[in-house]
Amino acid sequence: MAKPRHERLDCSPGCTVEATLGLIDGKWKGVILFHLFEGVLRFNEIRRRLPNVTQRMLTNQLRELEADGLIVRTVYPQVPPKVEYSLSERGRSLEPVIMALKAWGDVHAPIHQKAA
Amino acid sequence: MAKPRHERLDCSPGCTVEATLGLIDGKWKGVILFHLFEGVLRFNEIRRRLPNVTQRMLTNQLRELEADGLIVRTVYPQVPPKVEYSLSERGRSLEPVIMALKAWGDVHAPIHQKAA
DNA sequence: CATCACGGTATCCTTTTCGACACTATGGGC
DNA sequence: GCCCATAGTGTCGAAAAGGATACCGTGATG
């Protein structure tokens, strides 16, 4: 979980780029974080926002984000279970980064090789 | 090459985050781009800056970056061969994104769980 | 009594990634 | 004649990522 992508980060100054990338990489983490910027979400609320994610993957990604200290998992000892996910301080500090990614993506829209 | 990480990007507004991520993800792309911001580099110059990358991987990553239109590959028909890699306009436009990644990484340095 | 919703696990299997290694062609240095 | 550097390519195989599916306990609902 949350293993660094490079064991040996002897890759000159630019390695912190990869270090950050390693945290938000992971196929769904970017979007999960993005949605959490809007506010606290429950497990199935996230799931509904990500139609193609499986339960297992979502659990995985959330656990990794938690292990990296980016999100906080709050379990309410109830039945049926209630679990809320929210951003930690560290996670919130990623906002400019995620927004930079989104801003670029919005402009350079590689979605359909720029249709229209 | 340069396949989107999600075939179906029906992941609400946040999907452009993943779209961008999909371009600069890939274990070495971030660092490669970072080094190219400093200037044009030859194949082996990049290789020397990334001590742990194999030839095959470096070639792969460069080809994907090229396919995504982020870098330009210039071959000089000489012997021994000379190939230069430089950023395209599109690639250069990623600078704020890469720098945001680096800035966060520098501050939150997950390198050794924040020693000292 | 059967089913749904909740927030997961566990298992299996396929796909993708990535490192190691060998090989290519040419020209220059020793 | 042999090895070095350049910029790759090809193949192999291990490891990791990721998808499909089934299962868990509980309480409310029908």
C-alpha cells in the first residue's frame, strides 16, 4: 500500500515531481480527491460518482490515500455501517496541484482528440 | 502507446484531472519533462540524468510523450546517431502543472516520511 | 421469510507494466 | 582486429495492477 514508485529516488531534483505523482497516481485517486474537495463523502456516495470503479478498487484506492495521509476515514459504529471520507490537512494542501491538473486538462482536452 | 487510462471517461467533471494525469503518469515521464524544461537533451543525456531507467523504458516513455504531442524528437542523420528531444508547445504548457507537482513534493517531501 | 442497503473482504484470473538481457549498425580509437 | 559510444529494438519472464464475482453481518422494509 502506498509504496513509492521508485525505491531509489536518486533522480536529481526532479524526483519530487515523481514523488507527488506517486501519491495521486493510481487510476482513481485524482478523481476521488477531486470529489472530496467538494466535501465529506460516504463510501457509496463516492462510488456513485465513479460509475466504473469496482468496490475492491475503490476500497484499495481509499486505503492507499489514507495510508498516505491524504484522507481521513471516519467509521460510525452503527448498523448499517456508515463511513465518511474527508480530506486531511495534507490532502487539502494538494488542491492547487489537482486544480492545475484539471485546468490543463480542461484546456487541452485530450478527451476525443479535441472534437468540435 | 499513450492509451487513455479510462476508456470511458464518464467520471463527472473531475475526469480531466485523470486525463492530464494519464499523460504525465508513467513512472518516468514527470522527471523527463522536468529535465526538458531546462533545455534540449539527447537520448543519453536524459539517460544519465535518470540512473535507474533502462534503455527500453526510456525509449518507451519518450515515444509515448512524443505520441501525446508533448515532446519533439529530432533525428540528425549522422553516424554515430544523434537524436535530440525537446518540448513542444503543448509540452511547454505543462510547465505550471509539473511545477505544482514539484512544489508540493518539495514541501511535503514524502521522501523519508519527513525526516527532520 | 426474502430482499435491500451499507461498507466492505476474499478469491480468482487476465492484462499491463517493467526490468534484464541480448542484439543491431556504423565509425573512431587503441 | 576488438572494443567503445550512439540510439535504439526484440524477446523473455516476473510482478503488479486491476476487473469479475461471490460472500459477510446486521437492520429495516416489503
